Amino acid sequence: MVIEGINFGEEVYAIGFRVGSDMTIKVNELIKKMINDGTLESLSKKYNLFDLYTTAVKTDGLSDLDYIMSKGAMTIGIENNTPPMTYYDNNGELTGFNIEFAKAVCSKLGIDAIFKDIDWDKKETELNNKNIDCLWNSLTVTQENRDNIELSHPYLINKQVVVIRKSDASKFKDSNSLSGSKIKIYCLKFTK
């Protein structure tokens, strides 16, 4: 159960391409289509992310569409183990919301999706050296990322919240009611 009214911040996620990449335009067009045809909504429901789903749209940017299309594949930089976004299932298969979303976009583009684990601290270098074509790993929309990466339309807004047992609902109504409590912090590693 999420305590209503307690929110420690929000992160808006997008897909990152090299600065000046024209693939951003094509992917943004597909995101709009996937929003309009309900594909993105269905994916968000499948992974219990519907409350985080948003149709916020940003339209700008140039891209390297021809380069990626001529390869017949988009090499996608990820940092796995961030369920339900990107992770390996019990069969060792890479899966999650971001993986299925990326595969769906690549399918609509008529190209393959190739996933590559990267050192997230070197993501801009990986993009600029064309070791990867984009970042699709819950990339947070920040001013730093806007300055260094061409971002797609936002597709989810992640909330940082407090989760409690239902039996404790009467004890915790706001952030002041947490004072003096012992708490455990669980951090899903989402990437910046």
C-alpha cells in the first residue's frame, strides 16, 4: 500500500540517443502511434505500471535514422537487473517493460533489437562512439541528460513513495507520522 500524499520526488523516463540523432524523430513517431493504438498502455498494465504511464509528448531533435535503418538493427544500451523494467527471468531470458517496449518499437521500424549491457557511467561515450544506438533503461529526464543526450517523448513517471503494511495504515498518514519510526529503505536501482 502506498501512503497517499507522501512523494519524495519524481523521475520522468525517456529513451536516449546520440545528440543530433534523427532516430529520435522516428522513435517519437512510433511512441505517439503506440500511445494512440493502446500498445504502450497495454504494456504498462502488463507490468503493473499503469499509474506511472503518461502520454506527455515532446517533439524536437535531429537523428541518425538512415545509419540505424541501414544496419537493420538498433543496438540498445541497457543496465539490467531493474525489475520490472529490465531483468533476466527464471529462464535466463532478458525481459521487462523496457525490453518489450524496445522490441515493439524496433518491430514497427522493421529492424532487430540488439541489447547490450553497458557501464552506465560511460553511457554518453557509448552513444557517441556508436557502440550503441540508444539508451533504453529507465533513463531519467534531467537537465544533464537533456544537455548530453537526445531524448524521446517521456513514457513513464516513476514515483518515490513509502510502502507500509495495510495493518499500519492508521498509524502513518503523512511524512510527520513517520518520525521516530524504524524504516527499511529498499532501493530499486534506476539509472540516471
